[in-house]
Amino acid sequence: MKALRSALVAGFLSSALFCPRAAAQADGAATHSYLLLVGQVRSQMNFDNKETIPGLVRTLDSVALDNQALAIGVLTHSLAGFPVEGVDPGARQFARNFDAILGAYSAVCMDCAELGREVAREDKDSIDSIPRIPRIRQALKSPLADTIGAARELIGAMERLGPEANTSGFSTAPIVKKLQADVEKLVACKEAHHQFTLKLRAELAQRFAGQDWSAKEILP
């Protein structure tokens, strides 16, 4: 996973090599307004990350998790629709980086939904085994800080229950493995984006000194 994170950091930071002509045509006010719009999307995703998604993972509600993935898709669509005329190239890259994070959140939600469906199916088909869904929900009763924490707790619960908890339990192993990979990708995307943001904040402050780039609504 360190290799993935390093690759993402390198990719995000190399994308910050601005075209001089595009940077010269950029406008501070347009860039500030654009990042404020992006910030509204970030605010919604931050709420879902800390409140909505952990609750859905706790209940392993597959339908609701699929719907959450669709809701994240709406945020992605909104992000793509913001006007970019006069916007600094670095700010546009910031939005693209965040779009990658949205995609990673969506993948985690879909993985959890798929896992919930498969475990529920196994519970229904294996009448001689102890159902796992209630045991998973019991294991996830402790506070879940965010999407990453909730997904990791779910992975841990699946590992503790083991395949012996259900006669066909091995069928969930590939889903758990995929969830683990998507969680690590989300972590890597967020870490790389954080490093890019630090670089961008310093560059915008130098390029457009008349604007305040320190507000959380603009850059986290």
C-alpha cells in the first residue's frame, strides 16, 4: 500500500505543474468562487463520511449502501458541472483529486452492499449454521468514526467470524479482499490529496495575495 500512496502522491503533485499561459490567465476571484463551490461538495461528503456511511455499514443495509453510492455519483456530477473559466489550473486539479476520493468512497459503499447481500444470502441458504448478519451488527455496535474506520471494523468482524460461521462462508472472502483494497485506495487518495492541498494553498497565496485561502470552506 505504501507503493500505491507514493504513486498517488507523485501523480497528484506532478499534475500541479501548471501551464504558464493558463496560470497567467487565471483569476483569483474566479478561482476562489470555484473552490467555494467545490467546498460545498466536500462538506456534504464529509458529513456522509462521518455520519451517514458508518451508520449504514453498522446495519449492513445493502439497499441503503447502494443508494449512498448513487448519491455520491450525484456529487461527482455536480463537481464536473462547475464553471471553470478563469480558474487556476491547480484549483481544477484539486477538484479532480477530490473526484478520485469520491470514487473511492463510492467503491467502499458498493463493496459493503455486496458483502451484506452475500452474507444475507448465505444466512438464508445455510439453515444449519448460525446467522452471521446479527453477529456482524453486534460486532459493529461500538462508535464508528468514519467510513474508513467502519469498513475496517467490518473487515475485522468478518475475519473474526471466519468461514466456519457459515458452510458457504468462503464465497465472501473475495468481497472482503476487494473491500480491503478499496479502503486502502481511499486512504491513499486522501493522504495524497492532503499533500497536494498544502502545496496548492501556498501557491495560491503567493499568486493571488488579495484572496483568503485559509478558510476550511475553500481548502481543507
